[in-house]
Amino acid sequence: MKAVNIKLSLTENVKTFVNIVSRYPYDVDLRAGRHVVDAKSILGIFSLDLSKPVTVEVYSDNCDDMMEEIKPFIIG
């Protein structure tokens, strides 16, 4: 499993992020505090507090291709 923190501050960013992660077969979750949602669900993502960074959890160790694509959202 790999985990990174991202920032999705604009609605357009959420749409782009979902389009990217949906193209990959990995299970991907977003965690904000104790809330966890499917990262491929736009409605799920909007249920989170996006004013703060959220954690992307990818349940695969061979996901460097996806990590490269979401690099613009990664912080820290």
C-alpha cells in the first residue's frame, strides 16, 4: 500500500483527479480524519472536508504510473 497527501482545492481538480484514478485497476481510497471514501467517486470526495489536505491510499505497490499522473495534487 502507498499513501500520499493531496490537496483538491477546486471543483475542476476533483474532476481531473477522479478521471485519472478511474483509469487504473487499483483500489484507491481518500481519507480525511476518520472518514474514508472511494477515490473514484466524485460524490464521495465532495462529502469530505476539502479545505484541508486528504490522504490518498492506493492498495498496490506497483502504482508508480498513477502516482506520476497525480503528482500535481501531491503536497509535502
